[in-house]
Amino acid sequence: METLETVLIVIHLLVVVALVAVVLLQRSEGGALGIGGGGGGNFMSNRGQASVLTRATAFLAVGFFATSISLTILAQAGGGGSTILDRIPDAQPTEDGTTLLEQIGGQVETESAPAVVDTEPQVPTSQ
């Protein structure tokens, strides 16, 4: 199960990098960046290039969604708690119904509270 998950993560990362590269290669609608363009040195016409890049973007987007959904399904099948909070042992109730954090918090409050509150300021008597 873990090897399949690792392979899917690698494929997912490759698809993400390729998708970013293809999107950055595309010519913007307004041409605001001034990158790319209609120079005579292009190996393809603007129309043919847009068609290939658009199809590549669509193909990579489908791959991105497929790998994302597959990784989600594998993570759910992997087990563990249903949420990340269920995996924290302090948040799970003990025998008396309280959580460990509540018990520790109650002990800290009772132990650290002084019996008599001293209202006078403490001044050191010697140096």
C-alpha cells in the first residue's frame, strides 16, 4: 500500500511541475507580460501552439485531479483516526469521562493556587 502511495505521489508531483510549466508557456490573453509573442522565430504558428498547449493543459489537469482523488482514497483507506484530533491521545476521554488535558488543567489550578493571597509587594531585604 505504501509503495503504491509513493508511486502516486511521484506521479502527482511530475504532473504538477508539468502543469505549471505548460501554463507558464501559454501566451496571455492581453499580452501584458510581453513574454512569448508573434515573432517570426516560432517553430509553430500561434494558433497551433495555443491548441497544443490547451490540450496539454487539459490532459495534465485531468491527471492532476485523478492523482489527487487517488491519493485521498488511499489516505482514507490507510486508517488512523477520522480526524487529526482523534489521533491525539490527550483529547481522548479517560475512564471517568474527562480528557487528560482537563485532568492536568484541574490539577495545575488546584496545586498552583496559594491558600492565602498576599497583597503586600515583595521587596528583597538583602543583596
